Amino acid sequence: MDESKHELASALRFRPWPIWDPVPWLIDILDKRQLVEIGRIQLELHQESLKAQIKAAEAMHKVLGR
């Protein structure tokens, strides 16, 4: 595998955490406004994920009678 394909494969590998970890070359391609908007979207995603986790934990407590 040549160097550029290796770098691309490495940049696109699955990383479940942290969700906000950007693909490095996007920083060079996008302008500041786009990067800020992507950051906002990622924060909203993280917040909604945490809300869902809290809701699930509350449901489990209810099932367990606590």
C-alpha cells in the first residue's frame, strides 16, 4: 500500500470515541465557519447521546424498583 493510501486508511478507520475526533485532512479543507458548525453539531450529538443514556439508566432503575 503506498503512503497516501495508508494515510487515508488510517484517517478513516473506525474510532468510536471520542465522537468529535475530526478526520485530520478536513481541517485543511474546510473554512472556519464550517468547522465551527461541525463542532456545534458534534456537541449536540454528544449531548443527545448523554440524555439517552440518562433516560436508559432511569428506566433501568425503575425496572429494578429503586
